Amino acid sequence: MPNDDTIKLLRECSAGVEMGIASINDVMEYAKEEKLHSILQEYLDKHQILRNDISQKLDTYHDDEKSPNPIAKAMSWVKTHVNLLMDSSSKEIATLMRDGCDMGIKSIQRYLEQYPTANAEVKKYADRLIVIEREFHDKLDQFV
């Protein structure tokens, strides 16, 4: 049976990947530039694959996925939609997504430190999420 840190870190990874999926979905309709839309879709797919892997691992531990904090999710949605109503340029979309990537990376790194005894396999999920967020951030650089 996994220790508490393992379950807690896996739940936080679940919440983080869900937040990423929700954020990408929030901006997808505004992305008119084909190249940007393609990058958003690519990283939506990567987040969904990771979500499925995390979900399967949680199932093996007989545990449930964790949803993102509803307040944080609502605040993100409002910020995104207000900003995009005023400016839905590729630059604005990329800036919003890059900010989200930065927040996600910091959050998962904090949880890695907070749950040091999580097993190595679960830490790899956190590392994968960080890598996905960094790659996504870097691919968006061309739009800002």
C-alpha cells in the first residue's frame, strides 16, 4: 500500500493536469491562428494522456482523482475570458497560457518538496507534468 505522501502527490498531479486541460479548453475557441491552435491541441492531447495515466494509477491505489480548487479554477476562467474579450490575439492567448504554465510548474515543484516520501513512480508523474508545462511554455514563446 502506498504511503500518504504518494497518494497526496498523485492527487495534486491529478488536479494540476485537470487545471491545464481546463485552461487550454478555455482558450481554444479564441485561437484563430492555425499554428497556435495546433500547439494548443498538441498540449491538450499530452495533458489528456497524462491524466489517463494518473487516473489509472489512482485506480490501482483505490483512490479518486482530485479536482482543481474551485476558487482557483473560477478565478482562472474569469481572468481568461475577461482578458480575451478585450484582446483575443495570439500574443494574449500565449501570455495567458505561459502564465498558467509557470503557476503549474511552481505548484508541482512545491508539492514534490511537500511530499518527499512519495514513491519514485509517482514522482515521475510530477516530473512529466513539469516537463510538459515547460515544453508548452517554450513553444508559446514564438507568439509573445
